[in-house]
Amino acid sequence: MTVLPVRRAPRRIAVLSVHTSPLDQPGIGDAGGMNVYIVELSKRMAAVGTEVEIFTRATTSDLPPVVELADGVTVRHVTAGPYEGLAKEDLPAQLCAFTSGVLRVEARHEPGYFDLVHSHYWLSGQVGWLAKDRWGVPLVHSMHTMAKVKNAYLAEGDTPEPAARIIGEAQVVSVSDRLVANTDAEADQLIRLYGADPDRVVTVNPGVNLDLFQPGDARVARAKLGLPDDGPVLLYVGRIQPLKSPDVLVRATGRLLEADPTLRGRLTVAVVGGPSGTGCASPSHLSNLAGALGVADQVRFAPAVPQHELADWFRAASVTVVPSYNESFGLVALESQACGTPVVAAAVGGLTTAVRDGYSGVLIDGHDPDDYAAVLRKLIDSPRLRAELSAGALDHAVRFGWSATAARMLDVYAGALTERTAELVNDRELVG
């Protein structure tokens, strides 16, 4: 008689994040919501007893080999290729070196040091595939973005994802014991576009740090940031690249001022973030566009900031605008709502889950600046509507705490471990 193994959470997991470090500042280069995701999830899992070791590529010789991010959370910098000047597109050639560094860490310990591997993004999934086979443990993978989806919703002038990435993603999908989707829509895309086994696809919504992102006095926040204490403030937070489409907000600003010139002395548009991806080819594109449209005096550019400072930007804003062409989830939208600031966003990807249309914000089909201007004008002119959406935003955001995300993820891990143990038991019985 076969005895089913008891479900248990892993004691220690290896988290793989090849192309971007959880220590990097989100909003710059390749750092974004995935970095926040890994940090917050790792901290919450460690707090309930699962140790986490995060492997990422060293991007400077000044980095220490090991950094303690929090109690029970360690970041390991793996040397793989030149420290600087290596674009994400060049990283596949360094995956063997990165894998070697990961395997050497495990080899210094007794067998069974890691119970499970969780890889993030397809590059990490390639490394996780080898670690899974070498260590005999389950591989859990989070895509975060998918080439087939990005190419289907490509921004004007943006570069399509290469065939090599699509092939690499398909390989990772086929070997993963569990595929974690941020939303049910992403789960459907994995099954429909990549042929993922539905029994191995699970949905785990990301969370928001409800201790950090919470309502506060807008005037105090504006004073800290040097913003006018009255008048509407429209906010964009994120990487400046075609995929994120901040130009839609700048163009919509032009439409707003054309329709109501009196806004010129009252309206502030804040753009918080730095160039990334194909946006690095023309880092001044957005400021040049603001100048060409005659709205440079209304648009204020600020660098990416740590999360505790980002909360002040959300509190200071009247509305946060997220006009992306695609988002696997859209943490910025959730963080804004947790601060009580409603969101106007594109009705794409995970934003349809992160924002409750008509309750916590407004979702817009497409990327026509006129459509955004019309919605923003309505919100600017109606404090009552903004107040209603603000209340809805708070109510919606509190449903997405990171502790709940971590609990759900640990349950996913436990299921993968149970399945793996059962397979080993069955194999031994067949041999015997």
C-alpha cells in the first residue's frame, strides 16, 4: 500500500533572478515590479520559516558575494560575463557561467540543501531547468512577461521580442512543475499560447505592502516633494520606454490644455522613473516631446525613488496614470490605490485585475491620448467622483496583501513537493 506524503512547505528555496537584482532600484534600467515582487515575497516567506537564497548576476566588482537582505533572505551575486555593459539581450550567452555559479553553491552543502527552485523570467527558467535536474527538486517558474504577448501588443516603434526568447520560454513551460501566473488571464495565455499543462498552471495574485502604502495628507506630501499645494497632479511612475507608453500621458496633457487653457497655471504632471529597454536609445525623448507639445512647464521629471518615498508621490497625486501596452500585473496601480489615489489605466493584461473599473479607477481601451484626456478632464472637474474612486481604491487594494500572496505561494510549493515525493516513491516501488 502506497502512503501519500504529507504536504509541507519547503525549508529552503533557491530563487533565480538572472537579469535584475532585488537590490536594484525599481524604475531604472531592467528593474521594475519583478524586483519588488521578489523582495516582498521572499521576506514574507522567510518570516514564516522558509529560508530564501536569491541568485542574481553581479553587475559590478564592488558588490559583495553575499548580502543579507532580511532575516532568512540572502542575495548571492554570481559572476557571469562582464560586470557592466551587458544588455539583457546578450545574457543568454552567459547562462552556462551563471548556472555553474549556482550549482557550486549547492555543491558545498550536503545533498538536499535546497528543497525547490523558483525562477523568475525566462532566462532564469533556463538555469532553473538544469538545477531542477541536478538537484532532483521541483521547478516553479514565474514568467512575469511573455514574448508572444508582448509582440501581440507591441508599442509603436518598439522592437519585437526575438524568436530565441519564444523558444526558450516554451522550453521552460514544458519542464516546470508549476507555472505561476499573476492573473487568470495570464494563466489562460500560458495554456493557449504556450501549450502549458492546465494542471500545472496556478494563479497567485501579487500583493502590495499595506504597511508602507497607505493614505496620508496630500498637502504634507506635496510640500515634501515641492509640488503646488493645490491644483490637480497627474502622476506616472515607472520605466520610461515604449512598452510603458508614458508619452500617452504627455500627449493627453497637451489635449487637456488645448481644451481648457486655464489649466496651464494649475496642472502638474509628474513623471517618476528612468529610461529602460529600447527607451535608452533616446533618453530625452519624453522631455523633447513635452517641449514640442508646449507642455514642458507642466511636466516635472523626477528620478526613480525608494518605495518609502514613492508612497509620498502617490499621496500627492490626484490620479495615477498607467497607459502601458502590456502589464503582467501592474504593481504601481495597486500601490497607488493603497494610498487612496485612483488609477486611470489601459485595459490590458493584469491591469484589468489590479484596477476595478468604475470602482477604484477607470480602464481605457487603447492608447488614444484623446480618450485619456477625456477621462482625466472628467476626474479633474469632479472632486466628488475622485473621492468615490479613492474610497473604492482603498477597499480594492486591501484585498492584495503580500502575506496572503506568500501563504498562497507556499501552498503551491507544498503541492509541487508532494507531487515530486510521490513520484520518487512510485519510482522506488517500480524498481523494487
